[in-house]
Amino acid sequence: MASVELMLRALNCPVYCSVIPAWSIFNLREYLTSFIDKHPNIKLITTRHSDVASALYALLSGKLDFVIMREFLPSQHNLEVTFLSQDNMIVVLPKSHPLAGKGNINLSEIKDVTLMARPLLQEILLSFCKNLGYCALKLVEYDDRREAVLARIAFGNGNAIFYESDLAPYNLSDVSISRLDGLPPTPLVIVSAKDRRITDYQRKFKDYLVDALSKHKMKI
């Protein structure tokens, strides 16, 4: 069934891509819109997945051509992973915090600090801690928008971990930001099925994103 679906889709020449991170990071929405404008003959169909497992299942079952995600899973032989851009983890603290002002903070320095983080980021951090032999961090989920969380931190009501790209749109002058050291890299990547031949249209889309994001400059 999957092979028939792939054959029918190849005839229509669409590109199916799922995006797991927020559209706002790295100006992804603008880049995808620009690709559509520059290539009106290519039908780009984008979807959203909230978790990596379901996105990769859709990819390997032939329902997707690409998944844009942050790489943190162990290497998988059935996936073709292409680097798009580095994305560091950032610790955000009130300016009154004892660790405020440090350019870099190690995991061991924040093991007793309660930190707000999104569920997927918590999963990544806890996995890293386990693999590196650290005790689990004190992580809690937040429900507010990022700007509300930053405002709370500015008033001394909490601490958080974000990706650098998550913070790029915001004014950070009222908080302390530090890069989290001692972790494996979690770059933004575009993933495809390794043993599946991609069409010229699909390759054009992939090459466009690689080129566009290689020139993207982070504002932090």
C-alpha cells in the first residue's frame, strides 16, 4: 500500500514536509513561504507533528518526504539526517540569581535549580542527564507564552531553559542569559528516509532549506 501511495505522489510531484519545532524559529515560516513563491510549479504541503515518534513513523511509512526537527535521537541507519543550523540551549535567570551574568553554565551548576521547560525539551534534557550520568534536573512545565515566562523571570519568579532560536524574537535586556554547556549538540536538521529515492522537486526543496539556513544569523 505504501509503495502504491509513493508512486501516485511521485506522479503529482508534491513535497510533503512536517515541522516539529515552532514555525517562528529561524524564520521557518518565511523561508517556506519564499520557497513556494519562487517555485510555483512545486506543491509544498506542510504539516505539524507534536512528537518525534509519530513524525518519523509517517516519514518511514511513506506519508512524508521530510521532517524538520532538532536532532537528539541516536543515529538510525534508516534515516538520512542533514544539518540545517546549530541551536544551543540557553538558561534564562533573573538578574538577581547567583549564576546571573555567567556566559556559560554547566549542568552540574543547575542541578538544584528548578527550571521551566517545554515537555519535549524536558525529554531531551532528562535523556542527556541519564546518558551523561547526572542526577535528574528539577524541571517543571509552563503553560504561558514565552513572553509571559520571560516577564515572570524578569520579576524574579522562576528560571527556564529554552533553545536559542526560541528566544531570538524577544527583548532579553531584563533577564540573564547563559549558554548551557556540557551537552551533545541538538542542531536543527531535515530528515528523510535513507533508502527512498527523492524526486528532483524534493531535492530542490531540501537544497533550498540547507542554503537558506546556512546564511541565517541568530540575534542572541
